[in-house]
Amino acid sequence: MKMALQNKTGKTRRRLVGSSILALTLFSALGVAHAQTTAAVPPDTISASATHAAPSPFGPLKHVSAGLLNVAYAETGPADGPVVILLHGWPYDIHSYDEVAPLLAAKGYRVLMPYARGYGDTHFLSGKTVRNGQPAALASDVIDFMDALKIKQAVLGGYDWGARSADIVSALWPGRVKALVSVSGYLIGNQAAGKNPLPPKAELQWWYQFYFATDRGRSGYEKNTHDFAKLIWQLASPKWAFDDATFDRSAKALENPDHVDITVFNYRWRLGLVQGESQYEALEQKLATAPSISVPTITLEGDANGAPHPAPEDYAKRFTGKYEFRLISGGIGHNLPQEDPQAFAKAVIDADHL
């Protein structure tokens, strides 16, 4: 196992002026015939004429029925290239990869960027399906997405919720993952661990999780989703000087009618306030053992990540295959692929060749 440092120079990033609240977390076959480039969605979820995704630089979003979902995703790169699947976090969207994807496509990769359940134009196939945001469900969606497109194996990359899903898939279905890039490393957790109290300062950083545990919090997030998300962006990336246009482009994805339910379920599940569905119980039992990840992996961390995150030395032992850690400097925060696309794309390429 080797540990490497990668420094980023040549860029000056001004500090955002705003809230002084403590920083926190948010915490291959083609299958082209299976995909549609229409904006059609199931009639029992939302009008087919509605959209909750800003235009992608890669053309019209594609759609595929995958498991419980009609998944909306962007795609770029050669159709016969090795597959890379990039997974976004909360409260962000696939536009985090607008600059990463062309760099990978130029190297011959077929790059897929799916909207997670509760985001953008991804919708449930049935109005009766539980709007479940537990981690095992989100990770299972990735496998269903790969199966629907007949993708046997892919390189996975992600941050925040996306990194957690990528970690889970890599741990439970290692044969489906050629390599992994995970911002903030090993993010697999379980409800039992979530019951353990943290030191007061750490608990303060999780204020929004406790907020979501209340009816007031759910109503507040539903009423103020846009402003809430912008605050999270600012706190999680205090040195990232994003403009309103950049934020608004991604915030459009949070207008998905299931977004609030998925978000609240996710954080309540972590505290054990709601139980997951029975079909994910076997997966959760495996995840509760903190399974190791054996696929070739590069983990990344920004030097200005304002979100709570584990120390690299604390999770390095969880990666038992070829492994590197890279610290990305230059004022890089939580949304690392959007803040430093060059570093993220390089990590994907390098992980593929470990």
C-alpha cells in the first residue's frame, strides 16, 4: 500500500464571505438499445413535460428503466470505451462532473453520470414504492443501472453520498468494479454505529441531521430547499467562490418531487429513527461488519473540506487491494470533482491503471 500526496498550484481561490457557522458535512457492453434520449417519465410520478434538471453540456439526458427507477443520466465519450460511472452527492447533482467527464472522454472512456433517486429527472416507476433513502438502496440502484445497460464492470467515482454508494458497491459487488475513486475515503456506516454519541463539537457539525429528525426540520427543508442547499455548499467548501449560475444549475435537480422524502429518510435512517426495507436487510447486515474493499482504489481529500470527514490514516486499512491516498491542496472543499476536475479525472485514470 502506498500513500501519495498531490499538490495543486497555480490557482488562487478567494474565501467566500458569509456564514460563520461551523463547517459541516452533508454527509462492457453498451446497452444502447435499452436507453432513450427522450425526457419521458412514468405517468404515475410526474408529468412527462416537466423537467427537474438543468441542460447537460453532453446533450439531451438519456433514460433507462433500472430496478425501481426510471434513471436519467448524461453520457459522453466513445460508446465502445471502458465505462466510468460518476456518482454525485447531496445536495449536488451530476453537473459536478461537467469538467471531469470531457477529460475522461478524451482518454477514450465512456462516461455515465446518473441522477440518484430523488434528484433531477430520475423518478420511481411506481407511486407506491417507498421513498427510501437508506445507503443500501442507493447502492443497489447503481447495480440496477449497470444491469439495465448491460455493463458488466466499470470504474466508479464519487463524493459524499456518491462516494458512499461507490464504496458499498465496491465492498459488496467487487467483481462489478474495475477501480474506485472515493472522496473522503471509506464512508460505509451502519445504524448501530450511528447510535454512539460523538464529542460535542462533532455533534454540532451534524446539526442538520438532528434538524431533519423533526417535523419542523422536514417542513423547513421542504420550504427552504434552495437556501438550505446553498448554505451547505458554502460551509462544505468555504474557499470555493462558486457563482449563482453554478449553484442554480445544480439546485434545479433538488426540485424533484421525491427529493425531500429521500433526504429526510436518509438522515433519519442513520439515527435509527426509521427502519429500512426488508429487501435490503441482508446487505445492511454485511455492511454492519465494515467490510474491506479489495478493488484498486485512490481516495482523495481536499485541503479545505469544511465537511466532517474521517482522517485518511483511520480508514486506510479498510482498503486491502492496491491503494493510494491523495491530498488535493489549493483551497479545495467537499465537492472535489467540481472544484478541481483535473485532479479528480487524473485519479480516475490512475486508479484504472493501478
